[in-house]
Amino acid sequence: MNTKRIKTGSTRSLKRPAMDLETGVYQNHIKKASWRTILTLAYQSLGVVYGDLSTSPLYVYKSTFAEDIEQSETNEEIFGVLSFVFWTLTLVPLLKYVFIVLKADDNGEGGTFALYSLLCRHARLSSLPNCQSADEELSDYKKERADTALQSSFRARLKSTLERHRVLQRFLLVLALIGTCMVIGDGVLTPALSVFSAVSGLEFSMSEKHHKFVEVPIACLILISLFALQHYGTHRVGFLFAPIVLTWLLCIGAIGVYNILHFNPSVYKALSPYYMYKFLRKTQKGGWMSLGGILLCITGSEAMFADLGHFSQLSIQIAFTSLVYPALVLAYMGQAAYISSHHNVGKNSQIGFYPSVSKICNFLANLATPPSSEKLRWPVLVIAVLAAVVGSQAIITGTFSIIKQCSALDCFPRVKIVHTSSKIHGQIYIPEINWILMVLCLAVTIGFRDTKRMGNASGFAVISVMLVTTCLMSLVIVLCWQQSVFVAIGFVAFFGTIEALYFSASLVKFPEGAWFPVALAFCFFLVMYVWHYGTIKKYDFEVQNKVSINWLLSLGPSLGFVRVRGIGLIHTDLVSGIPAIFSHFVTNLPAFHQVLIFLCIKSVPVPHVRPEERFLVGQIGPKEYRLYRCIVRYGYRDIHKDDMEFENDLMCSIAEFIRSGSAESNLSIEDAGKEDDKMTVVGTRSTHADGIQMSEDSPNVEMSPSVQREERSLPVAQRRKKVRFIVPESPKINTGVREELREITEAREAGIAYILGNTYMKAKKGSSLMRRFAIDYGYEFLRRNSRTSSYAFSVPHASTLEVGMIYHV
């Protein structure tokens, strides 16, 4: 195990040794993937990432021509809509996301919060209070150390301005939270819209009277089944859904080619941007309002970025450019060709996906014996419904990912996170969020019962997320990519203008459904901001009321009380100092464990922390006090180990810290208080083969006589596990270090007790009404109904001791 003595205020780089990866968590980032792996991920991405995009032909034209515009015999309207669809698909998903935004990954992770996390590392924008300079030494921090390019430039002034003004930092946080909330809103609306649009095809296979009674119940049953499948994980769902999406894309591409050749081969002319100008000139206000329907052709584009951690950048690019994009273009061109030759049949009744399919079904039916178009229409309907179900998967998976990021960075209440794959780290399932999404989807389906209003709501959510991404990307271009400010301005001006045009059209539809994502986003934003605000206030109170280390050391090696055998892990959010719960604990119990470890488990603004950089270990006071501080760092995509494995890693890190400090002289009380901020980077057991290891149940373990007598008095089933450290022969360690390791071993055999603070927060007297409501009701309600802090590292309940306190903030 390689250790490095650092001071938490330093900014020196650490030399990184080769690492042994933990259970494949990092393998898809560190090891270069083979082409077979990339193509497999590209195939899987069809069933997870592109389902939403691929099902948009079901409702784009129908929503566009709903009531704002009507087609005419000149076909200028349909050609103009096709031109808008083609260039929107080309500029936003293809150019913006596939070739630009996907490159702004945060060590392989994507999404709105990944962009925010990236910015927080290149400028001190994070409001997380437990940040340390030592965190910047992490290998995956990827921060420009010298910042030479920032000197005397606009970037330097921008960085300084953002770091100096708290209002701007809060604005960026609010912007990131708004984008996150809109993604969650899209996660509610997209499944409802996709499934309901697919089921609406039943109107061509049964009477209108029966169709109205069947449509909503069938859509609800399909949605329930969809969310019930989520616990199987992205890997299984991807392989299950990928053949469906592949079949669907080939199907709509083939139908598009047939319609182009059979109805209007000259439809390719509409790809010219000139037809967009003709369309707006002729339709004017109606054409502008219809852009809200055209916008639906890019729903699911954000999922490519949000689901980046589940796959890889190259696999997503290959799948989109080689299959998804060509199939969608052919599908939209085919529908336009069909509509352009059927504009006299019952106004807009022939606009949509299913009418264009019915003609090819009739054509194929005439070739069959006996002819029957109904038998051929049903398979297409079934494929469409299955594809719509798959279309919902992309945004559901993206919602899980972004909720985990927010929760890890203290912007969302703690929830249960289930990792469904041991190989792909980003594939997760969150039960609470899954069932909340299901209930909201059912409510939308039953409440709206109309693809038009669902489309208006979904379009507003989609374009809002895109605008947030564009704004954050402009800062990433300047601060992270070190590009010219003119490049960032050009990016915002070009893509921002396109998205602002669609946003304005969606805003007009606010009373007709677009209000729903705003209301939903407001509720989630309130939850996230209140939780974040309460977390910061709680930490600030702990910092202001922490116990002086000199007071602790003045108590002497026994701390003024009896030291009993065992290890006490005092959980705290503080990265320095002694928490207030400790002083509260000592005033109520007259005994301490022989070894005390102040344990801080915190998230850092990176996706992953490498195993050899997991622990920061330090000593409080002279060695005979047996007081240690251990900071365990996790990225927002890291997997938390179970309690036994975590305990073993923790004890090995403490033991390795003791061994590495064997040459240091014992500190005096005066020097100990000054040395509290010095920490050592220590890796997990899996990162070293030549360091201290732990052995259990060994028959040759040396124990003290008192321990042996107690063990013999216990039944065999209740006897403690024998624990010892296997110390390497080189380098030699002195007698004092061996004695310290022996005492740690005895304490580990006696057991580990987790001492947790169960704090209640109350607003101070004289606080404003809004603050009292946020702290006394909002934050406390969320705290009581979310996972406890011990869940983050799977503390066994039998070994937990909670210390209750009331904080007045």
C-alpha cells in the first residue's frame, strides 16, 4: 500500500501508482475498450438511449398539424415542417449533442449535474462546505494546475467573478437544479406520451366507441409493466429492448422508403432550408406556434448525455450516426411524402404515423392470399407499442442517474440506490424514484388523455433542459476547455437562438399542458433546494460548535474516563475538529472505547475516487491517546461497500497509517494540536500486495490473557472472530508501532461500535417566516422520511449508538 503524507491545505500533486481495480467498477474507464465491447454497448444503447428519439415519428406530425396550421394543395406547409424537422434533428441531436456536448463528460459521466460538477472543479463554485484542498489532488479531478492560460485574460476575470460573488454561485446551482428538475419532469411525461401515442393506433383497428374505453386502461397497464421491469437493471433491459428498437428503426426506415418512392419522390427537395423560410412567411403566427409540435422530434436527445455513464461516448455516437439518424430522416420524409399526396382527404385526418402505415399494409395485403390489411396492421401496432415502451426507458434511466448525482452532492434527500451490474458502474435502480415516476405517469395519462396536451408538456420540459445545458456548456467551453470566449459566444448564439425559438413557441402553450412540467419541476426544486439549504446550515452549525482539540487533549490519555475494549467509530460530517455530539456523548456516558476513530464519509465532486486514494488518515494527539481521524472519499457514482468489507478496509488503512509513521517521534500535547490538519493518503486493501493485510479466524492468534479468559467463557457460536494484521517483513518496525498494532487488533476483536448523531434542527428565534418553514417543517420532514446517514455505509443496527441533539440554526 502506497501512502503519502500530505497537509490538507497543500496543493502538491501526488505520484500515482498503478492500481488494482475494485470489482470492475472502473474497468470501462481505465482500460481501453475493444471494438467488440464498443459495438455491444452500441447495440445495448438502442434499447436504453434511443427509444425516445426513435418513437417520436408516432406523434410529431400529428401534434404539429393539431390546430395551429393546416396543409394546402401547394404542400408548402408539409414541406416546411419536414425541413424544420430535418434541420432540427441535424443541428441539435447530431451536431450539438453527439459531436460537442458528449465531449464535456465528467470522467465518463454525463448529465446536467455532471456539467455543474465539472465547473465546480475548475472554479470554486461549489457550495458544499466540506471541500478540502486535498481533494484537488485526486487523479480524476482533472483540473489545470498552473492555470497559465487563465492569467491576464477574460477567463481569469470570469473565474474570479464567479468565485467572488456568492449570488452568481447560487444562480448556477439554481440553474443546474432547474435542469435536473426538468429532466425528472420529462421522465414523467415521456413514458405517458410515448405509450399513449402508440396505443392510439387502435382507432384504426376498432370502432371509435370501443377505442375510447380501451385506450387509457391499456396505456396504464403497459406503464405499470414498464416500471415493474426496472429492477432487473439496464444490462438486462438493454438486451431485452434493443431488438425491439432495432426492428422498429428498420421498420420505419423501410416504410419511409416505400412512401417516398410510391407517393412523392421529389420530397427530398424539402430538405433545403429555403422551405423553412417559405413556411414561416406563409403561416406566420400559426407556423410559429406549431413549432411546439416540431420540437417533439428531438425528445430524448438529452438522454444521450444523461445516460453516458451507462455506456460510452463512442458507442452512443456509432449507434446514432449509423442507424438512428438515417432511419428517422427516412421515416419523416416518408410521412411527408404520404401526407403531400393525401391533403384532400378529410382535412388533417390523414396526418400521422398510422395512416401512412395503412397504405403499405393495404399494398402488402393485396399480394397476400387471401388479402387482409388488418392482419398486417396489427403487427405494426404491436411493434409500435413495444417501441414506445422502450422509448420510455431512456429518460427513466437518465432520471435514476441524475438523482444519484444530486443525492451524492447533498442536493437531494438520501434514497436507496441499487447497483444492478458489477461491471458497468453507472447502471443503477432507485426504487423510491421508480414508483414515484410510475404514479405520476399514470396520473398524467388518466388526467390528460390527449397526445396534444401531453406533447405540449413534454416539449416544454425538453427544451428547458436543452437551454440549461447550452448555458452551462458555454461556461465549460471557457473555464474547462480553455477555449476563446468567442467560441462560447458563438455556441450560445447559434444553439441558443434555435432553442429560444422553440422555447417561445412552447411557452405559448402554457395553459394547454405546458404548465404541468413547470408545476412538477417547482415541487422537486423546492425539495432539492430545501434539503441543500438545510444540509449547509447543519454543517455550518457543527463547524461553529465543534470542540477544541486542546480541550480534548487536556483530559489526558484516559480522556478522564474509563477506556473499555473495542473501537468507537464516531461518525461526523466535519473534516477537521471534534464534533459537538462527542462532547454531548462524554457528558452522558462515563466510558470510552480504547480506540476512537472520528469517521467522515463524504462525497467529492468527481464521479469516482480511485481505491488507492479512498482514505485520508490522521492522528489526533500523542500515540497513547489512540485517537484517529479517517476521511473516506467517494465520488458521486461510486459504489459503497457493505459493512464488513468497509470495516476491514478501514482497519487496514489505520494499521498502514500506523506502520508508515513508525519513524516519526511521538508528538507532545502542544505539537499534537498543531498537527491535526496533517493527513495521509491510504488506499484500500485491494490496491496493495506488500502492505498490511487482515486475517480472521486464525487459530494461532496471540491474545491477551483477559481476552482469552473471556473467550473461553462464551459459547462457541458467540465467540468473537480472531483478528490479526499480517505485517510485511520489510521495512522493520519498532516496538512502539507493534504495540499500537497489537492494541488495534485487540480492539477489533472486541468489536466496533458506530456512534451516530441523530440531530434535530430548529430555526432560531427571530428567524424569518420562510426560514422557519424551510428548517422546522421542510428539512425536518425530508430528514425523517429519507434514508439515515448510516445507510451510506451499511452500518449494522446492532452496533449502532445514536446521540440525539437539537441544533438551533
